[in-house]
Amino acid sequence: MEFRPAATESPFIWQIEPRGRMRVPAIVYADQALIEAMDSKVFEQLSNVATLPGIQQGAYAMPDAHWGYGFPIGGVAAFDPEEGGVVSGGGVGFDISCGVRTLHTGLTLEQLRPHQKALADLLASIIPAGLGSRGSIKLTHREMDRMLSGGAAWAVRQGYGCEADLARTEEHGCMAGANPSDVSEKAKERQRHEMGTLGSGNHYLEVQLVARVYDAAAAAAFDLREGGTVVSIHCGSRGLGHQIGTDYLKLMATKAGEHGIWLPDRELACAPIESGLGRAYLGAMCAGINCALANRQILTHLARRVFDDALPGTQLTLLYDVSHNTCKRETHSIDGRPKQLFVHRKGATRALGPGHPDLPAGLRDVGQPVIIGGSMGTESYILTGTKESENLAFSSSCHGAGRAMSRRQASKSWQGRKVIDELERRGILIRSPSLRGVAEEAPGAYKDVSRVVDAADHAGLSRKVARLEPLICVKG
């Protein structure tokens, strides 16, 4: 059966009507060029998601969507436990709570530029990056469990940051419902030396220029000014999150039949939210979210040390920290009635609109900052949530550019040294322990992030506030 979305009245909303076992429509937010460039596997996977028990309203794909494990990356779906709703490891992903936080430097480009090379070198020497990278922190069994329960709040108590950071982090820096006992010893062991590390792949620490402001009022609320500079940190739960995904997807696949769940694709393995397995996965996944929040908090502490050494007196203050790859219990309106739903966002960002009670006072009038990371050497964006997004996709937006080719294809198309040299000619300094990793993350391996962001803006998922351009990028 061919799954291909049809145009709707909006040029930025495409839909596959329910057919076969689909319980709800599959909806893609994109412009026509992005739709035409998407792998047809995205539409098939999204239609498969629409068959899962308890799904509400629709199965959604963001403009940066591409093929993933089970769910497409950029997929959003919400499930009602009272209607047999499920939780899916494939709907969260392996890098649980991979996310990004952006910090103000208080420095203009003119102030930072003379120190750019020294700053790049110092960041690369202090921030552990790369496949299998290890930090200086080694957690005992007791501290591991405390970290998994406490998240960024635990990190702040250890001296890695301040209380003000927590107010600008989703869930105030600590995801409720975490249960370290639901996390395997193998997962914990993988994380024992990895706190405060970037890892590899598309993770990075980037110093960026605020190149353009689109929404003056929102930018003022976010303290963003053209010519200013920020630091963005993109990473997740490292080996622990990956192991949680591996452990529970195997269990979900073997237990699906016992729960009477028909799976169109084994990678969609899931469990009823109210089942023992479902609750155990949620406990472990929430612990994985806390691991990622703590990891980004520690990296923030390290970045602050570097800036204070390189440019004494510089203070990095947190704009916001957003998570991708999560399942969160949230209240949403379905047919005019509030419901407690479990919202899966895989490669998607929560985008709360103005007035939402979960936002801190300083942001409530304009909405949640939505941080969209570009690919290495390309622009990133700050957007803000909209009221319309609640009805469009459970207050969700895109999270990045989205890959246009596999890492293997990219490594055959580019050479890491040439990518670094070309970017340096453009004034962008790359620091990475792996030339192959640089080739795999070459800018051309990704979709046009500006086009993705414009589609999200036009669809009403989020609204453009500012464009950021890279100055320094520390890559894994």
C-alpha cells in the first residue's frame, strides 16, 4: 500500500486519511519542496503510528522529519491510557532527552572575535567530545541513582550551576516519575564515566552570533540582540539512554502479543501505559531524561569555566533548555475536553504558547523559547511557541534541520579536513577529535534548516524570533 500525503487547504499541512488499520489521520507539516524530498518511508512509518491503540487526534510529522526506528524522527503522537493507550520506545528514541540549551554570553561579536581561536582551543581541551568520550566525574552506585532521580537539580546541588538555571529548564530541571531501579545495571555502567561529555554524532557545543532578529518583542523578552553572542549545547543521555532504549524495545517486542497489540512493524514495539512493562519503561525513560538534563547542566558549568578563563568576568546565563526524544504526561484538549495524555516527541520540541502555566514568569507573555539547531557550519534559530500549536500538534515543533543523507553517504561525499578548512575560511572554527565525524556531519548532509524553520513558522507550530550563525563549533 502506498502512503502519500495529499495537500490540504494550507500549503504547509499535508494529510493521509485513515485507511486500513489507521485509527487517526497522519499529518505532515512541510512545504511542497520538503514533502517531495522526504523519503516515502516517513509517510509509511507515520501511517503505522496511526494504527497504535489509544492514539488521539492524529499522528504528526514535523518539517524536518526523516526515517527513524519505528517512529519517523520528527514524529509526534499522544496516547490516552484510559483508551488502552501505549508507550513506545521507538516513539522516544535511543538518545533519550537529546536536547539543546542556549546561554547568553553578554559579549558582542567585536568583544569576542579577538579571542575566537584561543576560546575554541580552550573549549576543545575542556569539553570531552567524541565516541566513547569520558569526563572527570565518576559516579558511585548511590550517586548514579541520585542523579537519575534528580536531573539538573542534582547537578546544581553538586555545584554545577545555580538555581536560576532550573527555572529556565523544562520540568524545572527534574523529570518526575523517574525510577532508577527500572534502569539496568548495564545502562548505569555505560554512564558511569560519561557525565559532562558531548558524545559524538550531531552533538556539539557552539558559540554563535545573533545575526538577525525577526520578532523584536519576543527577542527582547529572550534578551537577544543583533550583534550579540550566545552558546548552544546539544547533547543527550549518552550510553545510558541508548541502553534503556535497547533493553526495553526488546522486552516490548516480545511482550506485544501478550497485550493483544498488533504491530505493523516490529520496530513499533510498545506496551500499554498502564501495564507493568509500560510503567517500568516510563520510570526508566524519565531517569534517562534526568541523565540528559544533568549532563547538559554539567557541560554548562564547564563552558562557564572556559569563558571565565578566556574572558574574565564573562557570565553565561541560561535562556532555556529544551528536550527532544521524550514521552511526557501532559494535559491537552480533545474535542473540547481536557485529557491526560502521554505525548511522544521523537526529534521534536515542546513549544508551549503564550500564557501557559508551565512557563516561568519572564517568558509567559511571549511563549516558550524553541531552539532549532542547524547542522555544522549552518545557521540555527530561536523560535517561540504559539497558541495555535496546541491544536496543531500538542504544542510541538521541529527540532533541527533533519538529515538528507545517511552518515555513510556523507562520509563518502566529503572529507573532514576539507570541511574544516572551508568553514575556517568563512570564519567558523571547528574543533573535533574525529575527521570522519566531521565528514558525517557536513552541512550538505542535512536539509536546509531555514526552509524547515520557515515551514514551521508558516504552519503555526512556532514563530521565528532570531537567527544564529556559528563562530566556534566543538564536535564529537
